[in-house]
Amino acid sequence: VYSSAILITVQQSVGGSIAGSATVCAGTNSTVLTLSGQTGSITKWQSSLTSNFASATDIANTTTSLTATNLSATTYYRAVITQGSCTAANSATATISVTALPTVTITPSSASITTGSSVNLTASGATTYSWSPSTGLSATNTAAVTATPTATTTYTVTGTSSSCSSTS
């Protein structure tokens, strides 16, 4: 009796995981996501504004890294992996959380004073403040300052909340 053995390899697609989840400020931002641990080829990446990917947007990228830029809302990412003719598998999800920029306002928005006089300026809309220029100001790092300029001066204030800043 003659017998022969055959090895049958069962393959499956494995999605892997993504490093690079982050929190960024709205507007100009950039985060690199990197896929690892996958088995199979990257078919595409997908993004979605919902964590269940109900309305996923396909991204034509077949490399292990994806750069997410200029996001204005929290966005979820995943890669789609296919091993041969096996069913595709999704990677774990990466989340780029987007923090809104503070809306900084100054009260009053403009003022006229006589030489030697002063005006109280109050910033609002952020957690911390930085006024510029410092000339003629009672402080530079508080919400409320007293301005006593010796010449016409435009003051700006940068407000920061949750590591995100904007200037008024």
C-alpha cells in the first residue's frame, strides 16, 4: 500500500492594529497612523466620523502608514486587509480626537482714551491668556488687564484651552 501526505495551509486575513491615535487642535494638524501585525495585503484605508463606520470613506492607500491632516472633527480610521482569496478583515480602529479652538474675544473691542488715561481690557473664551505687546499693560498673562499706552496701540491676546490656541 502506497500513501502520500499533503499539507493543507489554512489562511485568513488578520487586520492588525494601528498606532498613532492622538488628540489634535482643529484646523492645521497632522498625525501619522501606522499599521502593524496584519496578515495579508492592505486593500485600502477607511475614515469615518462615527466609530461604527456606518458612512465610511475609502482612502486609496495600500501602505502601512497614513497621514491624517487638517481635521476639523474627531475622525476614526481603519485599514482593510485581504489575504489571498480570503474574506477581508478590518484592523483595530485608531481615533484622532479633535479639540475646538477657543473663541477669544476682547471687551471692549475698541476704545479711545486721552493721554495719561487707562482702559480696562478683558479677554474671554479661553483658560489662559497672553497679551502683546506688553508696553503699557498692567499684566500680560491674565484675562483682565489695564492698558495705559502712551501712543495709539493695538493689543492682541492669545487664549489657550486644552492645548489649543487662537488670537484675537
